[in-house]
Amino acid sequence: MNEFDKRILSDDGLFFWLCQMAGQLDSAVVIINPKKSFTIEYVNQMFMYMTGYSETDMIGSTLSLLHGQHTDMLNEKDLQESIEKGVTFKTSYFLYRKDGFSFWSEVSHLAMRNQLGELQYCVLTMRDVTDSMNVEALIELERDVYFSLEKGGTFESVMGNICDTVATTFSKECHCSIVLLDENERVLKIYGELCKDLKRLDENALLMGIRIGDMGRLHKPIIIEDLLKSEYCESHHDLVKKYHLVALWAQPILNMEGKIIGVFTMYFKQHVDPKDIDLKFLNRIAPIATLAVKYFDQKKAIRRLAYQDVASGLNNFERFKNILNEMIADGSAGHIYIVKPGEYQTIIDLYGRRGGDEVLSQLANRVQSLSTFANSIIARYTHSTIIVATRLSLREMRIPQKEFDLVLSDPYYIDGKEVYVTLKVGTSIYSTQVTLTEAVHRADTALSSALKVNGTVIKKFDQSLIESVEQEMNVLSHFSRGIKNSEFFPMLQPKVNLKTGEIESFEALARWMSAELGFVTPALFIPVAENTGNIYKVDRAIFQKVLQWQKKRLEAGLRLYQVSINISPSHFYNASFVENSIALIKKYCIDPKFIKFEITESVELDNVLRAKKIINELQHFGVATSIDDFGVGYSSLSYLQELPFEEIKIDKSFVDNLCDPRMNAVIKTIIQLSSNLNMVSVAEGIETEQQHNELKKLGCKIGQGYYYYKPMPIEQIDVLLAEQMTVQ
Ligand code: C2E
Ligand code: CA
Ligand code: CA
């Protein structure tokens, strides 16, 4: 025996030596005898501390004493196999303490052989790695949550997953649920395996928590060691017993701002004594739930933004289209209404956008509350309109005039102030034959024509509306070329002295012979030009041609007549109107007394100060002015006194109603008043001898109308004037 051989230990010696060594280590050590069915022969102090088992419990027993519900038996098998083969091995193991608490243990195994190479003992060192395993579980859960959020997982599934993870990762068997609260800390929803049954308990626990907890306490976990003894469940003993519940832990879930948005509740079937590591775990899992809640809240907000008009809280048009398209696909048909408060712009001027939003949302609510519209879809269409689709069958269709009147009978309120509105409504029909886009377009067209009428009006779409819009668009698209190619020209209509029948002067009326469109009536192109700010181009074109005519007559030594040029209000108020007009008159060297400007009486003339200044400037230069269409719409005899027009033109509508005694009296007053103000009154549209006589009797000086002459081309006027000369 050499020195080395002498030192070889006997089996007992080896065992003794191993025990000595294990006693000194600060990790848990178990010595197992593979020859005696893997029974435990030794445990050190650290092991006893870690598992709660004593030497007596363990010696002669096997490691399976530490197994429990969630212990993975595959691990156990691997360990056994490696022991049998005598190879070194390391694994993580889910084990249970004597008191039922579970923990993660990292187990390394060392094979001890005698000098013959026979396996004598296995030394297992064990380390509690619960903390790092929890962290890993959390990281995995976090990944899971992110993943299922990414994949569009439901809120329920994400919450369920969190509950499952808590229940399985947690060191003790438990039921976990998540209770979410609303802004007022009332229970919103509960998630988790037993949530339905435990809901009552959860709610109760929560209410209690809120009752006992001042805010400071609520933000910390609530631990109830014995549910049956606690006031939390006084009235829920049945549930506690049914599920054999012993303890409850509740961990508040806080949002990013630190406000409580929910609670984790964990119900244990055994007595539990939370350790630091458990509390840490709870603290770490709460932010994952917070993250999921926040994500879904944001998603909801985005959804809301995508389908809701934020300002009014109404559905937006996108949502309207989605619903209606589905209905049309299902064969539905009905009416579409686009509704605009007539006073929308005034409301915006007085109360701002918010006022407009407010009126639209009140309007929508009122419409919705009427039985006719009960099943209809209502949304905001544009900033000033709402859109309604009713689900009537086509046979029942009628225009709900009464209903729209009803929603107007009471005032609307903005900032507590009463606002009365009228409604402009455009309506059309949608069905499987008419696409939604087409139906909305039609209702829009109908609304445009409703907007032209005073008061509350419902206009039904009909094809002619589209045609007239198309016609206007057509006119507009050819207009500029018409101006450029000098396609506009004046026709002259004589103004006649009622006493003598002599031609006193003329009015120039614009005509358009378009190369592409043919003859276009003024009734069509004048409004289009006015609405698009182009009317000044027409006025100037006519003015210039009149001046050219006068210059030609002047040069030919013929008598000149005064010609009235029609000027639209927008042109009249243009800053350079006076200057440009004077320049043009000077350019043709025409005496300004042969020019008169006819300005249509309109609401714009209400700006008396500006109008007066312009009229005075023109007068100063020697150009006369006339107020056209007097008596239509905006008549205000009062401002007549302030505006120094030389002429007042009594509108044809008055002349047409001369035999109505009241109308007759009005005309008489106008004529007298104008004569007092040194204005010449001209009656327009005289068509009969009777009208002629009556106007003469009322003191009217000048007349114009088909009874005397129709508007005529300049060449014809030259002929007419030449004839009259020869007669004289
Ligand atoms: P207005 O200035 O009131 O012109 C009188 C209109 O009545 C003219 O229509 C004329 O042809 C028509 N008229 C004259 N006598 C009779 C009559 O006895 N019976 C009937 N039924 N009608 C009669 P017109 O030429 O179609 O012009 C329509 C309107 O277009 C004008 O009304 C005027 O407001 C506007 N307008 C015409 N030319 C111009 C222009 O160069 N510039 C501007 N801004 N507006 C113009
Ligand atoms: Ca006129
Ligand atoms: Ca007129």
C-alpha cells in the first residue's frame, strides 16, 4: 500500500467525510444512497431551513417528499437516470416545502465512487432560485402579453393569461383574478378562472379595501390570513367554504400616474405567510397588467377617434358609411337626410365652433328621440351638417315634415342661452339600386337647393337638380374663355318717357354667345359669375362695348344717349371700382353724364357709409347711379334717404301687381318719396297699356318694358334711332 492507497477511505469513512463537508457548506445538501433505493441518508442544516423538513422527516425517505402538484416529474426522471449512470447533472426543480409553499430549486448532483469505481453516494446541492425563476416567468409573461397584443389578442385573453401565470408561478396554489375599476373606483370587470363565482367576494374585498384603506394603504397589498375570521367575507362564508379558501392577498394595480385602476386578488387554500420575494413578485406583475390596460385603452381611444366625431360625440361619416353599406348589402332601403341648421354660420360667429358642435349634437339627439327615426343611423357629415338614414321600407316612405318641425319647436341651448334655428334638409333614397355614394351625393344636391329657400325646408332630390348643377359647372368651365374671346356683348333696352313716349336712355343687358355652348341665358351665367367672384369681368366687358358704341356715335356726329350699366354689389364695393370706371370713361373720351350705374338693391347696401362714399365719388366725376330692383327683398325706405342715387327702379313684381290696392299704395309712396328726394322713378317690366296708364297716373316719369321695346342688339338700336331722327 503506498501513501495514496493508505489515504483511501472506507465507505463509512467517505460518508462521514461527506457529511462533515456538507455541514460546512452554506447551500442545502442532501446525500442519497443509490444502493438503497435512493433513500436520503443525510440532510444539512441549510436543507432543513430551506424545506422546513427535519432530519427525522427526511432520513430514510426520498426526495419525492418535496414533490407537489406542479413538480415536473420529467425532471425527477432525468435526475434518477443521471444518478444511476453516475454522471454529473444540474437542473431546476419546482419543489414544495413542508408548509406547502413551493419554491424553485436549482439541483446539482455529484456522483461519489469508491476506489473500485462503484457508485457509493450521490451528493445533491440545492439552491433556492425562486426569485430569478419568477423574474424569468415575468419576462416570459411580458413577452407573451406583447405578443398577444401584437397579434390582436382580446383583452380577456391577455388578462386571463396574466391570471394563469400568477396562479402557476406563485409559490402556493391559488386562484387569481384581476378586478378592474372605473374612474370612480367601481368594479368594471373581473377576469380570471373562477371570476364568475368569486366576483361577489372580489367586489367585497375591494370595497373593504377601499373602506379601510386610506389612499396610502390601498397602494400596498392587502393580506388576509384567515378569510373566515375576517370582516371581508362576513356575508360570503358560503363561497369561502365552497372553494376551501383560507387566505386572500390583494395587490393594487396602479396606472402610470399612480392612480388605482384595479386589483389582483389571490385566494389560497392554505395558510400563507407572504415573504419578501412574494411581495416583490406581486409588485412586478402589476405593471404588466397596467401595460395591457393602457394598451387596450389606447386602442379603444383610437377606435373612438376612427369612428366618432370627437367634438360632437356623434358617429362620424366613416362609421355611418360602414353601417349603411352593410344594411344596403342586406337589401335595406330608406331615406337619407342631410340636415343643416340654417343659422349655423351665425351660431359659429356668436358662440364659436363649440356652439356649432353643441347645436348639431342636440339636434341629433332630438331627431333620434322621435319614433320615426328611432332605428335610424345618425352621424356628423360635415362641420355644419348631420346625416340621417332611416330604415323604412320603400312603401312607407314619406317626407317627415312634421317630425322636422317637432325638433325645432323648443329652443336649443348654448351656454344656457336660447337659440332658435331653422333647418335646411336635403333628402334622397338609398336602396340596393342606388349606391350609398350616389344617394349621399343626391341628398347633397337637394340640400344645396334647400339652402336657397328661406325658413325650414325639406328638398327632395330630383334629376333636374343634378342637371342644373351640371349646367352651372359647364357654364363655369367655359366662362373664362368666353371673356377672353369677347363672347359677351350688350343688348340695349330703351327707357321711355311715359308722357311723350320718347326714348330717354338705355339699359345695357349682358348676353353671351358661347362658341362651345351656344346662346347662354343671363339667368344662368349671371348667378354663376356672381357666386364665383367673376361678375366684374362681365360688367366691364359690357361697359367697354357700350363705351365703344358711344364713341362710334360720337365720331359719326350722332346724338349720344345715357346708357345704364348693371353693376353687381360685389363689384360695386371693389376698392378700385370707381378708379377703373373713371379711367375707362376717360379712355373713350365720353362725357360721364352719358353713363349710369345700376346697382341691385341688396343687403350689401346696408353698408350705407361705404355705399354713400362710392356714389358721391361717381357723382363728383359726373356719373349717375341708380338703385335697381327696388322693393325686392331688402327694401328699406329709410336708407334711400341717405344714399344719393339719382334713379330708383321699381321692380317688375310691383308693376305686375298694380291692380292690388295695397301694392298700388306702396308704389305710389315710393314714387312720391323718390320725387321728394329728387330721384327719378323708373318702372321696369311694363308689358301692357293698362300698366303704362296706371304708372303715368301715379306720377312715374320713366318706363321700361316689352310694351315699348325689348332689349335689342346695338345695330338694331342704331337703325331705330336713325328712323326716329327721320320721323322728327
Ligand atoms: P335687370 O337689371 O332687372 O334687368 C331687367 C331684366 O328684365 C332683363 O332681363 C330684361 O331683359 C327683362 N325685361 C325688360 N323688360 C321686360 C318686360 O317687359 N317683361 C319681362 N318679362 N322682362 C323684361 P335679362 O336681360 O335677362 O337680365 C336679367 C338680369 O341679369 C338683370 O336684371 C340684371 O340683374 C342682370 N344683368 C344683366 N346684364 C348684366 C350685366 O352686364 N352685369 C350685371 N352685373 N348684371 C347683369
Ligand atoms: Ca338693371
Ligand atoms: Ca331690375
